[in-house]
Amino acid sequence: MPLAICVGDAEDVGNYLETDHLAQGLLEELLPGPVTVISWTKSGADMPSGINPGRRLLGVRVPSACFARVWSILSLRKAIQFFLDVPLYI
């Protein structure tokens, strides 16, 4: 089962997933909303290997509630800081 992360905007999905195979404008139509996009993790994605070890599939959500989008961005940054063990300035 792939891990699912949340990002702040539909445009951010392409930072983590391969999206070239999707119809143009599809993500903007569906997101934000109650959809989890599952695809192959993008090569070179800015995500530590410890977050989704041994798996190529990743799920990405963009919550429709504004506070949830802001919280998800902060949480993902904190997770990256934890796995990389480096200071993070927000």
C-alpha cells in the first residue's frame, strides 16, 4: 500500500508524482478535493527515501480546507527535517 502525503496546491502534485500521462488540466479539475492521486514517485522528487522506503507508488492529496493545506505543508516539511536531521526554517 503506498503512503499518501498532502500538499498545498494541485501544481505541487507534479513535484512528487509522475503526471505526464494525465490529461492536461485534470489535476486542476479534481484538486483540491476528496481525491487521492496515486502514481509512480517522480525521479528526483524532493522527498527522503525514509518516508516511503522500498515503494515506487505514492499517493498525493490536496485537501479542500485551507487550514488543512497549510498544516499539510508544515507537516511534510517537518517530516523531511526529521528524516534528514537538518534544521528547517519556515
